[in-house]
Amino acid sequence: MRENQITHKEILTLFNIKNIDYEWSFNKYKPSDTGKWTHNYHRYPAKFIPQLVEKLIDEYVTSREAHINDPFYGCGTTIVTAISRGFKASGTDINRIAYLMTKVKSTPIEPTYLNEKINQFLLTIKCLESNQKTLFHLRDVEPLIPEKHIERINYWFTEENKIELGKILRIIYEEDDGRIRDFLLVAFSHILKNCSIWLQGSTKPTRDLKKKPARPYEALKRHLKKMEVGNNVFYKIVPKEVRDNLNKYLNIKIGDARHQPVPDDSVDLIVTSSPYVTSYEYADLHQLSTIWLDLADDLTDYKKEFIGTSYKKYENKRLRSRLAMDIVNKMTDRNRKMAKEIEAFFIDMEGVFDESYRILKHGGRCCYVIGNTRLKGVDVLNAEVFAESLQYSGFKLDKIIKREIPSKILPQKRDEKTGRFASNDNANSEAYPVEYIVIGLKE
Ligand SMILES: C[S@@+](CC[C@H](N)C(=O)[O-])C[C@H]1O[C@@H](n2cnc3c(N)ncnc32)[C@H](O)[C@@H]1O
């Protein structure tokens, strides 16, 4: 425990009297601003907006050679922003599709070259469309459909789209340039939802048997053109030194947030938003990409690696935070299983805070973006717990910012029974109308 630690009671008071800081609302920004550069390559649940990361960097980074880290990089908002400023960027995410997205979004490609490659690719796959009369010979392409996931693929895709997607995938894997191949794979992954019978507008995996899925060729063409525009602007923004030596600047891994791929005392600023307990099962939400790109052998084992999953509980570990213990105790009276899930979540997060402390330089800060909620009648005060737990890891509680939630992809309602986010009218519990940035300082 730190000397002069703010007690859990004082933390509760601090949060109670906190007013919203409207400077952090970013209300005036349009989707074209929040989706600028490569930020619109792929949808991602609960991503934050680049303007928030930019403002934190403006506020706290003084060195021109800074190193920024995100232990839960998701679709890479922090990583892309750091690279755009010429800083080193590192981090982890356990989600394999997040890694692909973040790598591609942080890799600017020379615009003329990319244009040639996209046109060449589109020309090749145009011949695949079953209704297409072209001057080209239809290539006898064997669809690449991951056999071990065939049941799931059949569940989500019409026969026609399955075959066309399989052929497109085979052609993507024939591309020799790894950067272009990954760029095409991200586009492919993004269109899967539209090309399937996944209920449009729903983040959760729900089938819509009446849906008329988009055709892959058209969807891919449209999205690739959009990505190309984003790449070209990003290419101009990223300093030449970084473009030419990307390996030196970009250090992202698929892995657990408690093991960052960087030495002790080496990071200037951490900007991140953690997963929430029992909210999104990221492994489920990205299952279309996971099955097509064959990213996990066993979906259930894969899910257990995620923090905040309902597939986890600990028997022999104890929480440090008093506030977390109180929440777990209250929940135990209502629902034992959910209490164990919340406990596991806070224990895991304590490990992440320890790791943040290890990697930061003295004088460096970690900024955790997090909201509170109410589950089964119990207030789950994530932000207050984070504030308390950061101190147990050695941090000084430096600042708490309370902000309105912008138009990020976060449904405002929860299903009371399951505690999961829901976008339908059955949901009757408020999720996160405001959120906090909890900032710890390593003195
Ligand atoms: C709220 S999202 C982060 C979104 C990110 N800020 C963005 O802008 O895209 C939380 C992330 O935590 C990741 N995650 C869950 N468990 C993890 C673990 N054990 N280690 C690392 N990342 C994990 C999820 O895959 C998800 O991408």
C-alpha cells in the first residue's frame, strides 16, 4: 500500500462530487472526424475516439521521442494515434482479429502502389461473381472454406455467398506482399457481417432469416475504396522516419494485458479502455472473422483468455480493493455466479495495473477510460475500484475526469437478466451514460 493513500471512503466522496468536464465530450466532432485516416477500416465494439487519445497526449506528453502503450489496444485507436505523432507505440490484445486490424491500421502504404494492388485484386475477383459476364476467363478457383468451422459458416452464410467468399479468400492468400494481404484480410473481415445473415444493427450474434445479405464482391469493392482514401491521408500524416522504420516504432502483440512486450521504466504514457465485466464476449462478437480467418481452434478455450468474460472464476486469489470486495459481497447475496465473475474481473485488472506500473517511467501516467453500471440491482463502481486499485499497484491517484459518452458504439441499455449489453427494448437497466478517465501517476 502507498503512503498517503486516499481511502476507499474518500474515493467514493471524490466521485460523488465530481462534475462532468465538458471539454472532454468532443460533441462537435462528426463521424468523418472520429473515423478519419485508418480509423474507419473496421467496426469494433466499445472503441474510443481518437480525439480523446490526442487530448491526453497533448496534456501529458512532453518528449518528442515518447513511447505510448495500450494493454487493451482493441482496434488500435491509441496505437494509430501514437504512430501518427511519430511516437513509439506498444501494447497487447488477446483478440487475434484486433491484432490484425491494429497492425494494418498502423501501417501506412505508399498510395500509388496500394492503388495498383487494389485495382489488380478487384479485377481478379470480379471474374468470380457468379452473375458476371466478363471478357476474362473465369478462373477455376477452389473456395477456401475452413472445414473445421463449416457448421458455423453454414449457420451464418447463404450457399452462394459462402462460395464467393471462399474464392475471394483463396485469392487474398495468394498475394505475396504481406502488408497488402493483411490489408485485404481486414477489408474481408469487415464485410463479413453485411454478407451474412447476422442481424444488421445488432452487435450481439443474432440471426435475421429475412435479411438479404450483401454480395461479397460489391461490398468489398466499396470498402476497399474507402480504406484506400483513409490510407492515403494517413500516409501523409505519419512522419517519414516512422514510415521507413515502422518496426522500430510499432511493437504490438497478441497477448495478455498482464505481460507487456516492453522493459521496465520505458513508457511515457498509457492510454487504454479496459473490457467490462460480463458485457461483451469479444470472442463471440468477432466469431465471423474468427471462423473465416481460422483464428481459434476452440472458441470456448479462446473465450477463457479474455478479461471480463463470464467463463472465468478464481478460488484461491484475494482482492486488494475494499470497494471491489464490497461490490462482490453485495452481488453474492443476489447471484453467486455473477459475483465470482466480478471478482475475477477485478483480480485480473489488479494484475494489469501492476504491469502498467512496471513499464512506466517515473513521472509517467496511465489513463484508464471506464464507466460504471448497475447489474442485478448492484452498483458496479468500476471507476472507483480502478482508482483504489491503482494505488495498491504503487500509483498516486493523479486525476479523475468525468465525461459524457460520445457516439461510440456502446448501446445504452443492459439486459437485466444476463447483465449483457442489449440494443433492444427489453433492456431495462441503464448502462454507461457517463464514463471516467482515471489517471495514475508513477512518481
Ligand atoms: C474496450 S476494448 C478496447 C477498445 C480500444 N480502446 C479501441 O479503441 O479499439 C477492450 C479490449 O480488451 C481486450 N481484452 C480482453 N481480455 C484481454 C486480455 N486478457 N489481455 C489483453 N486484452 C484483452 C478485448 O479483446 C478488447 O479489444
